[in-house]
Amino acid sequence: MRRAVALVSTRAARGLDDDMSPLLAAFGAAGAEAEIVDWDNPKADWARFDAALLRSAWDYTERLGEFLAWIERVASLTMLLNPPPVVRWNADKHYLLELARAGLPVVPSSFAEAGAEAERALDEFLTRQSCAELVVKPAVGAGSRDTRRHARSAIPQMLAHMRRLLGAGRSVLLQPYLEGVDRHGETAVIHIGGGFSHAIRKGPLLPLGAPPTGALFAAEDITVREPGADELSVAQRVLAALPFGALLYARVDLIRDAGGAPCLLELELTEPSLYFGHAPGSAQRLVAATLARLA
């Protein structure tokens, strides 16, 4: 039986998702039919697909309510991967608090909720954290959009940034900027089918004081990386702590703290780039794992 799989994207991401070409080729080589479909295409017939594989629906963060309603509808028509409970949990970065409470090493994270006073939230954060720089970002966001790196002394700029997000009804995430990222970059540990697949290094993304990217995602400097044993261990601990069982795909983004220990920056379970071009065979692994779930 020839399986049909929708690779879920969005119009704004067409031509920008480097994972699509190797994924289309790998599905074709496996005897399956794969087609790129925009998640918000009103004419899409989701029921004709055996699975809908979330890939580059990167504009959902500005339309979260609509997107969450869409995942429920599509999941009633076909197999959505990753499934709705995973996507709902992962779409909002408040999950970082849950993982920190579970004892996992997480970059210190504080939230200012929509309607909060920016001055009070920032003052409380700076009282607790002695960092020289910090990152302000939306709790629901992707691609480093609306994300900025500020000097500790840049109070007016930080307050203006926070007020803009809070005034739009968005929760704000505050984190110290860990300087190790300037030397070591980030390590993205990628699991496919419940096991380690490959890892990449992502260079620093946020110049100090620079405005947020106006593109769909910030430009990235990606190279192959052999992850350290400590990074693999943290990634495995994070994924083992989740209540969802073995996931089809997961990307664990880590940075090292001042003591050199890896800490979780973000856990990408919804629509992460998986950087197939930097890991021969990785697209084939995702295809095999996807088709195995349909067997």
C-alpha cells in the first residue's frame, strides 16, 4: 500500500525550509507519496493523507488559537505527528518551568504574564539574577522573532520591548544571556524515533542591542557537532521526563553555563528544523520512523 504523507508548512516558509528537499526525496525512495501542504490552506483534504507531519508551520506563533484548533481538527482526520498533546504543551515556553521543577538543568527562566507591570517583572528578575546581559522573548515564539539581547543597564530599551509584547496580550520570557554561547554556540541534539540521530552546532544568533529579526527566522550559522557525553545525557534526561512516550522527532537545544555544564535552552517538539543536510541518512531515518508508525 502506497502511503501518502502531508509535510505541513506555511506559505511564508516556501523555499526557506532546507529540510524539505531531502525529506521529499527520502519519502519517494521509500515508495511513499509526500506533498507539501500549508497548514491554513482551506482547500486541503487532510483525510486523504495517512499522516500529517509538522515541519515548517513557522507562522503559527502569531495565530496560536487558530493553530491549536487546526491541530485538533486535523488529528481527527489523520495521524498528526507529533500529536496534539505534545504540540499544545510545547507551543508555550512555560514548559521550561515544569522541567526545572522536575530537577532538570534549565536556563533560569522567569515569565511576565500579559497585563503584568513590566517594571515590576524586570526588577524582580534583575534582583534574582546577576547576569550582565539578558534575553527578552515572547513565551510563544519561533525563529528568534521578537527576541532581543539587552545589556543589564539598558532598562528603557528592555521595558519598551516588554511593554510592546505585554500590550499585545503576549507573555514574556526573561532569561540571563549565558556568555558561553559566544564561545561554544548552542548544541542541538536531535532524536528521531525515540533514539539519538545527530547533532549540530548553532552559532550565536543575537547581537547585543540589535533589533529583532524582521524575517520569518533569524539567520543561522550551522555546522556539524559531535555532542559531548554530558550533552547527550541531559538530552536523554529531558526527553525521559516527558509524559508522551517515544516521540517521532525531538530537538533539544542546549547551551553551557558559566561552569561549563549543559543547560536546556529550548525543547523543540512542534516544528523544529532537523538539519538533514548536515547528517547523511537522517532524513531516511525520519521517513522510516514515520512509515513504521503507519504500519
